[in-house]
Amino acid sequence: MNEIPDSIGKFLTEAQGPPFAREGSETGLTVEMPALNAERSEEIHKTVWRLLTVDDKLKEAGETDPKIAQICNEGVFNLSDPERVYFGKTLIISMLTQVIKILDDIATFEELKAGEFKEDDLNGVLDSLARAMNLINAACEVGRQAGRGGAMSQIIANLNHDGISGLRTPRICAEIVLSTQGEADQTPTISRLEKTLDKSTNAVKSLCQANLAIVTGKFEFKEFDVEDAVMEAGIRTRINIIKATGEDNSEAKGIRIIVEEGLQLFGHKASLQNMMQNLIKNAGNLGNNPCGKVLVKVSKKTDDTIDLSVRDFGKGFSREKILAKVIEMAQQKREDGEELSVIEKGVLDTRLVQHITDARLFGYFFQRGVTFVEGGKGLGMAIIKKTVDGHQGDIAICNHPEGGAEIKIILPNTEETDPIERQQMVRRALIAEIEAALS
């Protein structure tokens, strides 16, 4: 790992981005990057700085998106692949950190109310929401282009929908309150603003924190109440489903959550909630699960691990479809001259393929972040994998004996931060489970 040169760190500091620093500094943020010479590194950081500051200069004129496109054309597409990845990571981390800071500093509904919804206060909220939405949009767009569809750009792509749409309603409400001052009864709109402003900004901030942890690989573990966190994730998922499918859709009504009473977990709350939302959303997909029912269970497994499972009641995972996809992926790798894994060799050998268990086949598919949902893009699976890996947990993909698909996750539950020790806790729990099944 190479440290970002001190001589070019000023570009991020001037843009109010995160102070990228060596390990042990105030932030401790470091970025995996290829070995780049100082001149190329400085060029990349100048482009990052221009992208981070363009919003302030041009948002009033409505020229933000064209200007971002112009800068991308000038500063991204002429990069080599390693430089492109470095650029994308640096920019995304900077932008997401800025969005979190903006939403941390934004006025709450109670503060607006205490100020009697003054014009300056409302304009401040509108300015913050607009800037956060523009930065999220830019992070997603540049991330996709800089990563050429790689894992990093897949992980942050869901921000483009959930992040921007999450801030749109409070922004509209604040605009109406501002534009109708002294002209009409504002009670309904103010009531709507009360219900959405704090809740939406906190939800989007949590989403940004989750994606920031995934992109940086930096998961800070703190103790939190599991029931509250999982229930909140379920509610957010249900709201998003209702927005997309309609309130009377069975998909929005069939989420059942069972959490062991009083269960506490040491983990990265934002990323685990984001993971749960993706698990529940995938399980509730009507294409694979016509009845729309989803069952979520969380319980203590051992003294230092917890069990988490999400099950649907649909058709389950199709071995035939997944096998066909794995064969296609293996054939492509062979044509490209890449080395094949044991599973890839097995699926291409008619004598061996029948001996590959569902667990091994499904696990291989999942490890590559490919979606199980028909018509999906695999974004949720990449997020789930990164989050479980970041907690040193274990995941199993299977079909439930009574029907439907099930995803089972074991997470360490400890203040211990050493990755090896955390993995050992999960391994001991798995061995105990196998021994209990054989006894």
C-alpha cells in the first residue's frame, strides 16, 4: 500500500473532503492504490478537487451535470486501469464523506420550528439537500465510469436511487413551505416535512456510512440493539417496496421479523442495516417469491456469535439456471486464458458436475456477487458479501427443506477486533453446529 503524497493532499483539504492520511492519524483513512508517480497522482487529485468544487460554482446555473461530464472526459477516460481504480476510490470516499458531513450539519425539523421556518433557515436546508443529492449523483456516475462496471462501482450504484430518492420528498416539502409563506395554510406541508426531514436525512446518512465502510474496508464495531436495527431496516425496505409497487401489494405486507429479546451486537450498524435491506428486498422479489412472504430470524448462536437468516416462500434457487450461468462464466474464463478454479473445472467436466453439491455451487455463485434474482444486477449480493467479509462472518446459501430460498449468516459478536480471532469464533460455532447434527 502506498501513502498519498503530502504534496497533493491539499486538493482534498481545500475541497472539504476527508483529510486522507497515514495510518494512525486523526482519520486513519488509507486507500489501496497502485504505484503511481507523483505527477500522475497530482493530476488525478486535481481532477478530484475540480469535481468536488464544481457543484458550488454551477448549481445555480443548472450546469452541474454537463460540467461533471466535461471534467470526466478531460480527467478520467485517459487514465490507465490502475489509475482509474485509484481515481474512483479517492473520489467516492471524498464525496461520501462530504455528504455525511452535510447531513450531520443540516438543520433538524425542531430547529426549523424553533426559528419559525425563517426564509434563511429553509434556504439553508434546501441548499444542503441539493448539494448532498448532487454529490451522491456524481459519486455514482463517476464511480461507474472510473470502475468500468467493477465491484466498487456496483456497490455504490444503489446510492443513485435510494440516496437521491430518500432526500427528494423533504426537499420538495421545504420548497413548498418556503414558496407559500404567508399565502396559504402550511399545516399539511409542515406536517409532511416533520415526518420526512430527520428520518430521511438519517437514513441516507446511514446508507452513505455503509457504502463508505465497504469502499474503504474500514468497519468500526460498536454495540447496538439488534431488534431496533433490524426492525428499522425492515421498515425502510417496506417503505421502498410500497413506493415502487403500491401499498396493497402483498410484497409489502409479508415481511415478518423475529429477533431474540434483548440481543445486542458489536458490529458496524449502518452496513449491517444496509445488508438486511438488500436481503429482505431480494427475498421479497415477486419474480422468485409470488406470495411475497419473507421471514427474518436473528438469535444468539454461541456466547460470541449470532445467527441471522432470511427466508422466502417461493420457488427457491434453481440449480439448473445457476449451473448454466456458472458454466457460461467458466467457459468465458477458459476462452480468455484465465486459470480455472476447482468448481469451474468441475462444471465443465460431465463426469464431475453431478458431484458438485448445491451448497458449493450456490456459494461459488454468491462469492462473485452475481444476483439470484431474475432480471437483477447483483448489486445487493456484492453489498452482502462485502459486509459479511468486513465482519469476518460466514454465509450459506441454500433451499429450505419446506420450500423457498434461505440465506444464513453467522456473525461474531465481540468487542474483539482482531480479524483472525473473529474468524476463529465463527469457525468454532460452525464446528459445534456440525457436531450437534451428527450426535
